[in-house]
Amino acid sequence: MVNMKAFFHFILPLAFLLPGLCSCHSGVRKDGTLKQASIQLDSVDAKIGTFPRSASTRTTVFTFTNVGDAPLEFLDVDYSCGCVTATYPEKPVKPGKRGEIVVTYNGRLKKAGRVYQKVYFAVSGKPENFVLRIHGQMTEN
């Protein structure tokens, strides 16, 4: 049988103390609202210019800032074509910090012509999803 005196002197105060101890690390603001990351991109479009197929790899850098008050994590990435890849921060980006997304286009196996590709991202902040676009022109030589 539970000793009621021990319960009231030890266990019950813990029930009130533990939520207060945990909330300082839980991502809750003092006003009770949840902390949240927020990505602010400097640009979502990049021109990669006109280039020959013989030099068909083009790389561009998109920069962003986490303007929220929680760490920003990249959750998923998807591409409109296998000719596009992206690298982005593997570790969470702290509030107020800047980061880079490097997008590379490789048109080696593509036909010459207009280049228009998209990279789709899901992140832990607002907006939850965003799209980066690259466009240019690949010539035969």
C-alpha cells in the first residue's frame, strides 16, 4: 500500500515541478506559444546563363537565414529531374544564422535547349515547403 504521507511530500510536488523544468527546453516561449523556425530565402530563382553542352555542369548557390526562434532542419528534398542535385545543411541551422543550398545542374545527357529545373524542399519551419528554380540555355557547342 502506498504511504500517503510520502506521496504528498515527495511525489505530488514532482508532478508540479517537472513540467516547469521541462518547458525551459521544450521549445515553448514564455507566453506559452511554440517556438518555430522560419526560413527566409534571399532568392528562389537563379539564372545559370547560356553554356555549351561540352561544359554542361552549372552550380549556383541559394542563401537563406533562419529568422525564427527554433533550429531549422531540412526534412526532405525532391527534384524535377535526375540532372539536378542539391546540398544543404545536414545539421540544424540555429536561429539568426545563415546557410547555403548549393544546386548543381548536369546537362550532359540532356538535349540542347532551354533549361528549367525545380528543387522541392520540406523543412521544419515556415514555410514548410518551398521550391528553388534554375533556368538557362544549353547550346550544342
